[in-house]
Amino acid sequence: MKASDFITQFLIEKQTDCVFGYIGGMVTHLVDSIYTTPGIELINTAHEQAAGFAAEGYARTTGKTGVALATSGPGATNLVTPIANCFFDQTPVVFITGQVNSFEYQKFPAIRQYGFQETDIVSIATPITKYAVQVKHAEDLRYELEKAFYEANTGAKGPVLLDLPMDVQRADFDFQTARSFIPPAAKATPDLSTYAANVADAFAHAKRPLLLVGNGVRLSHAVEPLRQFLLRTRLPVVQSLMGIDSVPSDYPYNLGLIGTYGTRYANWAISCADVILVLGSRLDIRQTGADVSPWENKTVFQVDIDVAQLQAGDFRKTVLCADAAAFLEEINKQSISLPKTEWTSRLSALKKQFPVEQSLDGKAHLPNQIMHRLFAEIPDGHAVCVDVGQHQMWAAQSAVIKPCTRVLFSGGLGSMGFAFPAAFGVAAAEKQAVVLCGDGGFQMNLQELVTLARRQFPIKIFIFNNRSLGMVKQFQDMYLDGRNPSTVDDYTAPDFAAISRAYGIPAQTLQAETLTDNDLHACFAQPGPLLICINFNTPTQIHPKCCFGNALDNMSPLLPAAQLQTIKKELQK
């Protein structure tokens, strides 16, 4: 069998029906095999970075392993950003790159390059992959493909890279006699029962218990066990950015996002809780703040599949290296006393008193209000792909999470340009997608409008256009005396609706100040792709925000010190 045909059949056996990529000379054999094989297709994007993000969107939506391919040289290096994004957010994607013939590759090691577009992508990608290798012999293909899928999905999930020289792709070989990858013996199972019993006992004796949910719940397919756990215990729950869609908004004790841009009441819950269970969240500085004193002098349990992540942190905690689903299965067997009603009622009262859709002076905070109304209009079952910028935090603060809502963020890397191509992966999985972008982030992969026009995916795009790079501008306004180089000065945003229509995609421009619920509702009544640009005519900000150096419970705009102390004392009773 021709090697490229074998690769294609292997992907089908792994339930991969879509590959995302951009053709080039060094992947023509593989592209041709995909093209001529029923049951799998190549979705050809306009840029390799978009292909990588689309494969990530596909993996995160379906629970399968995403696949992206690119040619050698610039094609391969254009994948670096989505590779890093998958690495930090633990998304299983196999990246396949073409390479010059193996007999040409590094033939003269002392020179920089011998073959055209010859590039050592394996060395470049090694720090941001779980496994990266160049397959130099066709007889190694079966082994390396099997190992790649194993590595991508075992332990802390993540990307792998296979670099395939041209002669390897076109070679004929007997795959039935080729060596196979044998997974290593499974590690000893941790003592889930004892750990779960200790957590249950700590909650039973706690006055102020709290659950923090992160990305690990989604990665382990543990959303339903989590929701069963919450219904049994009625625990107050907060989320990291990547855990936002794990708990429906109508759960009465859902306090939402924590961290630098979290809600005030969620951060107060973290500060005042006496027992916290951290489930599948890494507790980075955006979640804990630079001042970790609120995390001290309390009992913290942390469950995560990544043993290295459990070792990080500057405060005491009791850890368990385990899959979140396995832990939830065990703790759902435990009998847990309900939390004290005084604690939950005080948190609920604070949630009503300090809504993120309202400023401290009682005036409406328009960006959050629009985001809340938009999410309310998005039908259940849609996946919302959110880009990076101020709108990302408005979404995380104000999202309305319905039972089957998915929200996809670029978390650890925070890559502008992520959301639009990620939605291709969602749509390829035959799910409905909504894209939320800022004017800056959308321009990062604006060229993919041609892919959308060609494929006619039913993707609804909303651009929050404040004609600036708002998040960095807010930083400049706070710390650099309001000088705005590159965020306002020497920065522009085009007429997005006109560009969209030039590609043949319907588009509208609406004004934030006069936007109605009927405007938003009409967007989802229209079939097919649609771009909506929402113009903000006044400067925008993210509120609340924890300024660097402050504890998470002291967010800007600052409350009077006496009022803040009173709130914390009431919570700690």
C-alpha cells in the first residue's frame, strides 16, 4: 500500500472524518490520498494557522483527535501558534507536516538549508508538543502514527507533530508486517476512595466550602458527573476561564469566573472559603493573583491529571493526580452534608448586589449587558468560539450557559485570531457555531472569509468593534499616562460589513447604544453564514479588574476599604 493511502485509512479508523490544512508541494501525495478516499475530506483553509485552530475547534467539540496538515518550510512554521495553543490548553491534535526527501534532508549539516523549504520543524515544535518526530522510513509509519494518537490522548492531553519526508509519503510498504506501537504499562491507580472520603469529610466540617472547576472537567468528559455532584451537594461553584461552560447559569449557586477579570463575588468566595476543591484547574497567576494570601490558611484540595501542574504553586494544598471523571465517579458515592445556608445565601445576595452588567454607581455597563443579551439569544447546543481581547472577558463574565452550550476560549496562549477558524472545526462536526471577536482579533484571520464563503458553514460572526485594541489600551490608560501607541494611534479597523459582502457573505453594521433584543434575535433566524459588526462609539473597559499586586478580593474600581472589610467579615461569620 502506498504510505499516504495508509495514513488516510489510519485516520479513518481513528474516526477522523475531517482534516484541516493548506496544500503545498511536500504534502501533495497525502492530500491526493485524502481526496480520493471516501469517508474523509480535507477542509482547505486560506492559511495554515487557521487550519491548526480549526483542528483544535474540531477536537474540543467532538472529543476526537483533531488533525491538521501543512507543507514544509513556511507551511510548517505557520502551524506553530496553533500547536502552542493546543499545548497550553491540553487539546489532542496531530499536526502532520511535509518535508523534503529524506535523502536530501540535512545532507550537509554545516549549511543552513539544502532542499527548498527544508526546515527543522521537529526541533522548533519540540518544546510545545508532547511528542515530535520525523518519520524517516515508511516501515516506521504505523508505529509513529499509533504512538502519536496515544501521546495526544494520554495523561495531560496535547499536540503531537509528525514530519513526513516526501519519499516516505509516496513509498509502498506492507503495513501488516510493519512494527506496531505497544503502549507502556498503565501506572498504578491512585487511591481515589480515600482521597474522595477526605474531601467529603472536609466539606462536612466546613463552614464555607467552595468548588473551583477548570478545563479538566471538559477534557475528561466529566460534565454530567459534575452536574450530578452539584445537584447532590448544592455547593457554591466558581470557574476558571476554561471551565466556564461546565456549569449552567441557572444553577442557583453558580458564581462564575474567578481571577484577574473574575466577578467580585466569585473572588470574595475564594478569599473567604475555608475548604476549596479545585477540579481540573491549574491555579495560574491569572486565577490566584500575584498576592496569594487569600489562598493561605485554608484547606485546598487539587485534582489534576498533570502531576507537574500539581507541584506548582506558592501555598499548601493536598493533591491527587487523577482524571477528573474518575474522581467525580468516586466522590459521587460519598455521603456529603449540605453546606451551611448562611454561606450560600450571603454569596447569592452579593451576586445580586454586584452584577457585572452594572457599574458600582448603578449605571448600566453596556458591553456586559450586550454580551449577556447575546448569549441569551444563542440557541442551546451552539458552540461559541471567543477570541482574545476585552470581549473575551465580557463573555466570560456575562455568558448565559444553557445545558448544552459550549464556549471555546484560547486560554493559556491567549491567541488573537483563534475564534473564527476554530468555528470551522465546530461546523465541520455538524454543530452550530457562533464567533465573538474584537476588531483586532478578527483582522488576524480575516482572510478566512473566503473559506466561509466557499463552504457556506452556518456560522454567525459578531465583531465587537471599539476601533482599538481595547485590553492593551486599558493597561496603557492605567499605567502609561494614557499614551496609546499601536492601540489607537497607528491602528485602524476597516468596514467589516463591506469586506464580508465583498466575499459574498451577508453582513450588517449595528450600533451598540441602540442595539435591541429583536436585532439579536433576527441574526439567528437567518440561515447560513452572517457577519454582524457592533460598533461602540465610546471607549470600552473591563470591569471589574484586579490590578497587578492586589489580592483578588480587591478589584478595580475599588470599593471603600470599610465596605470591603464589612463584606468579608459578613462572609466569614
